[in-house]
Amino acid sequence: MKARVFSKLSNLISIAARKEPNPDFNPTLRSTIARAKEASMPQENIERAIKRASESKDLEEFLIEAYGPEGSGIIIDGLTDKKARSLNEIRIILQAHDAKLGVPGSLMWSFDKTEEGYQPKFPLNISDGAKASLATLIEELEDRDDIKEIYSNVQW
């Protein structure tokens, strides 16, 4: 469990460090490092993630829009070294849970982008069974190292 959290935090640090590797001049990196320290991530891992960002420019961010149970909206935010592979693996997970990819822009209109991420403009009420299915889908997606955050418009 800790390894998965450290891996996600390492990816977030690498993303933030691509713009500016010095946390004194990069507030995003500074806050991400603070989150990593709260999770007891070793300093060596943090430094390795920063170094990896400066050595490798192969990491790219992606944003996927998908529809889950009862038309619920899902936004998947991630970082990967191979976008096509990640998209295909996410598509397989979505299909296994009777969810489907949306076309770019098909869902973004119903979310506001804030500092905390994407917040739904119109929260959706779905049945308890659909909520359970959605929770299982989100849990499986969160198990992937290349996914940073998952947002939904479902009112829990």
C-alpha cells in the first residue's frame, strides 16, 4: 500500500519538477514535497523523483473523460511515459466495469477547474448499486501508478 502511495507521489513530484526543480521557486513542487513528507516518504525518494524529472522529459500528462454507471461523469488525470499504453489499459478497465470513454470535451463543461482539481457544477444522484459499481471502478483505476487523480460528478 505504501509503495503505491510513494509511486503516485513520486510521479507528482516529477511532474512539478519538470517546470522548475527548485522548490523555493516552484510552489507546486513545494506543496507536493510537503504531501510526500506527510506520507513519510523518504527524502532520498523525493530527491530521486526530482532528478528523474530533470533527466527525462518523456513523461506526459493526460486527461481522460469517461462515463460510468447511470451516466456518471469521470475525469481521469494522469502522467505516463507511454500515453497510448496507458489509454489502452484504462479503456480495458472501463470496459470491464461497463463504463466507456468520452470524446475530449464531452464532459469538461460540467466541471469547474479549481486549485483542488475538478469540481462538478451539477452533482448527479445515482442509485446505491451504481454508486457501489462506480466506487469499485474508481478503486481499480486508483491502483494504477500512472493515474494521479480521479474526479466524479456523483453526489456521494
